[in-house]
Amino acid sequence: MRRLSLVLILSVAAFGRADTFYPMLMSVAPVAVQAGATTECEVRSRYSMAGAYKVFVTGDGVTGEVDSRKLDPKTPNAKGPTDRLKVRFRVSPDALPGPREVRIAGSLGVSTVGQIVVVRDPIIREAANNDTMKTAQPVTLPATLCGAFEKKEDVDFFKFQASAGQALTFHVRCQRLEDKIHDLQEHADPILTLRNASGTVVAVNDNYFFADPLLHYKVRTAGEYYLEIRDVRYGGNADWQYCIEASDRPFVTNVHPMRVAPGVATKLELVGFNLPADKTATLTVPPNTPDGLQWFVLDLPGGQKSNIVPVVVSRLPAVPSVIATDKTHPVTVPCGISGRIEAEGDANRYSFEAKAGEQFAFEVIARAHQSAMDPVLRILNEKGDRLVENDDYRDRFVHADSRIESWTAPANGKYIIEIRDAHERGGPAFVYFLKVARAEPGFTLELDTDKTLLAPGTSSAIFVRATRHNGFSGEVQLAVDGLPPGLTAMCGRILPTGKDGCILLKAAADAKIGAWEIRVTGTGRHARSWKSFSAITATARPLQEIYMPGGGRYHWAVDTHVVSVGDLHDIRSVRLSTHEVELKPGESKRVDVTIERAPEFKGNLSLDVVYQHLGSVYGDSLPPGVTIDDKASQTVITGNQLTGYLTLKAAADAKPVDRQIVPVMAHVSINFVMKFTYCGDPLVVTVRRP
């Protein structure tokens, strides 16, 4: 309890004391950019974007350019106009539609993540006064309607002409664009309503893709119609941006089978609205397409193009699609099964042979890739007795899809895989892909953050966490790709008994201002026999820190990790009295820390070797059994103070560990969750036998 109490005191004491901030993107307006056009958008940020020089956009076909005339380089920390930035996004005609991540790099470092959406149709921004049917904004479809719920009880109306028999689809992106925004603690929950000329509601949709609506309506009577969008709670926030893709083209929500193999033409059944008479399309993905969840535009009959459609790319041996639900279908392991729950109450079953002691892994992909299905996965014996079940699997997050790992067959014989919807629903959109394989030890990696902020001569840490699968118990050596000249990395390892390792990035004293995407990987070895090993390499997934209501710290997966070198910050250097600590079980040793402050910086900072918030640990590369002795440490450095110290203590039962890299961090809080983290050169900790 003492450690938790100390962390709470330090967090509150240091909160809001930083003099240096970096941009935290809040929204982009309009949030959509049109393929084949240039769109000028206003990027809004918490904290200054002065000195902005580079725009990062994920994927191909979209670039961004800063309008530097809108910035005042003389006031890099000012509020006012420097928290709004004009950016011109140029989009190629063949750019893949859908969301893209955006970042701004400036003199103070790289920003958090924002999002834009690439769309096909012209963009119409909401008018200043479109809050009633009487003042509804006239538009012509197809179009992409962009706006925001700027204030409490804000309701936006658009009016348009429609012909009898016209089939219209309105696809909203709003809440899904807010998941990666760091400091948007309350999210929009949009609801879409269609009214006729007299104001009568003819169609309404609230939640289709999670909290975002998808409304489809076939017009019965030609005339004028009104589209209304608002927050379902009548809430408002200028950063609650939305875009509505409105057209009478086909809209595909899913395909069956869900899986495609690289380089192989796959005929797909289309699921969605306003589909052509021939509800099929053929997709051939390039041979080098990696396995996993992907999005593609399909060529539809009649020369039309679809919206982006979710598929799963897999090289596993395929199993023909299952239709009959009253039979058990034999499969051979390994395999990839594309299935669908056709009707309410249905379940699909597959049988496989196993020997006693064989281990297997099963994974369902459905809800995570836009299926309507919330799967439940069970393994049964031949009599139908349940042996194991999973609904929502958990790692760092809770997932709606199902996964069973390292399941061991108790005896020789036949076993049954059963998959159904958790709510006994079914229908064309209840598609899934089921991976069945023998359990192979491995691991996945995640980065605790998506950005590393440096200044010339300073260092900072990246924590990397391993999730071990199917019994993997080896060491993981970390590595970094993509560092430019002037930046170096000291890459640590994740111990066989641990889950976290760290990488220390350092900028040379003459490092140039800039920002670069980097890639972190980890390599481990798995023993296949007493003399045979196989190497396993994984690429780490970056996570964006999220400020939760009440001050909690959460994460959301993003596409990139960016390291930046910016202007000098609050802390110029962190120096340690030693860089080698050797401990015996039961022994303690002290490390003195000296801080060089910027001349004007008098704020509080805290020292630590473990990255934690409100008692939750997010990064800990200490050898097992080694901790900070709070009573023998000075971890708070206040006002004009320049020194503190940390005492490392090895437990009496600490096991030997050789030269483990540990960061000594000096934290300066920006808000209650986000910190600037400064490090000295790495501390190498060794635990010796007594």
C-alpha cells in the first residue's frame, strides 16, 4: 500500500507542472477527405502545434501539407491560434477508402493520433445554422456530409430530393473515429433519423457498427426528405466530428466466405444493401499479402466498385463453407474454416481426430472484423460433453471474439468444435473465420506507447510487453528498425520469467529536429527437441495512451510508433552515479540521480524504474525479485532541487540474472495521465548467487 500511496501523491503533486507540452490531437474538420482531390482541414489540438513541419498519414495515396502561414513561431507554447492548424490533404484517385491515422510533428515533438476518412463522393460541410427542419441545409446526393455536434442539444438537418424506388444508404463514422483520441474522455453516440416532407419519421438507426449508425431506406414516394443526426443523449462537443457517406450505390457489409488466400481468385457472396442481382464478386489479393485482417474494394457486376469490405487473408488449408447446421463436418488439422450462422439458434460443428496429450489452438475472427456475430467457442467430446468454452477472450483488452489456447486432448479419439452466436442470433451477416491448428509456442508484443519524444542530448524509454502463447517460456531479445543518423538504441530483453523489456533511445547532442516512424521487433527461441531450436520473430504493436474519465490510463492499438527530436525540454539531462549494479539476494544498493533543469523550469518531477499509474504497472524490466526500497529512496524532486536517489533491493529468494537493462526515469507530468519521460544512460542490473 505504501508504494501505491506514494505513486498517487507523486501524480497529484506533479500534475500540471510541465512547462513543455506536445500536441494532443482532438479532431480534424472536416473529418473526411475526397479521393482524387485536395481538402483543406482544420486540425485541432490540446497544446500548441507551433513549429509544425510534417504531417504523417498512414497507408498509401494520402499526403498532408502544413499551412505554415497560420503559425506563430515566436510563441511555441501559446494557446490561441497555435492549437488550430490548417492542413491540406492530397488524396490520389486510387487511394483506398476508409480511416487513416494522422499525426503532426512540430518543434516540441510528435503529436498523438488523430483520424481522417478517405471517401469517394464530394464533401459538404454543415452550414452554420442547420439545427431545425426549417433551416435544413439543402444537399444533392451522392455526397459525404461532414459536421460536428458543436454544443449541447445540437441537431443537424440536411434536406434532399429522392425518387420513388431509390434505395439510399447512409453510413456514419463518428464514435469509431474517437477511440484513438487521447484526451476525448466522453465519446459521441450518434443516432440517424430520416423524415419525409411532413416531418414523419420513415426510418431510424442507432447502433449498427458499434455505436455508429447505418441506415438503409428504399424510397416509396418521390419528394423532399430530411436527414437528422444528433447525439442520442443530446450531448455536444466541438470535437465530436462525423461524416455521413450518403449514396444509392451498393453497400457491402460482409462477404462469405470471409477468408481469402493470397494469389488465389476467390468467389465471394455479398452481404449488404442495394446489391446487384448477381450478389457475387471475385477477389484476388496479391501473393505477398500478409496474413491477417484486411480491407479491399471489390469489382461488382455492371462495372461498379464497392465500399471497403473486410476479409481475412490466410494461408491455412481451406475447409469448404458450411451451410448445413444439423451435421458435424470432419476437418483435418491445421485448417481455416469460413462459416456462417444461418439462422437463429443454429450452431456449426466440426470434428477432428486427436491423440492423448496433443495440444491445439482455436481462434474465431468475427466481431473484430465487422461481422454481426458475437461468437462462443466450445470443445466437446464425442458424446457431446463440454470440455472447454470461451466467449470473450482477454489479454490486455477484452475481445468479443473467442480463443482457446494450449488445449490438451485428454485421450485418443474424436473431438468436436462447436461455434454459435452468444445471443442465439443468425443471418447472412453472421460470418466467421475459425483457425484450427496444433499449439505452437510463440508470443506477441505491444509497445506501451506510440511515440518517443526526445531533444538533442536526451534519452527516453520504450517499454515492450510480451504476451506468451501456447507455452512459450523463452527469452525475447528486442530490436529497432528505422532509426535515422543521430539516434541510437540500447535494446534490452524480456526475461524468460518476465513479461516486460525496455529499449532506451538516445539523441546525440547534435541531433537534427525531425520525426520518423520506427519498428520494434523481438526474437526468441523455442526448443523443438533437446538439440533443435527454431527462431520466432514478432513485430510489436504500438498502443496509444488513452485518458479515461476519472483519471484512469487505458490503451488503444494504433498503426505506427513515431520517434521525434524537438526543441530542448524541461529536463536537459539525467545523470546516474553508476551504470552497473550487482546484487546478491537480500542486498541493497543505492543509485544517485542528478537532474539538469532548463533554467526556467521549477516544476516537480518523480524518479522511478517502473512505469506505473494509479498502482497499475505498465512496464517493469527489473529482474524478478528486485524492487525499489521506498523507505531508502528519494523519488520526489521539487522546486530547485537537482538530486534524488533510488535504492534497489534484491529479495532473499531472488534468482540469478545477468546484465538486465533497466531505465532510470524522471517523469514530468503534462496531465494526470500523460508524462514527459526523461532517462539517463541505461542501468545494467545483475543478480548474483550468494
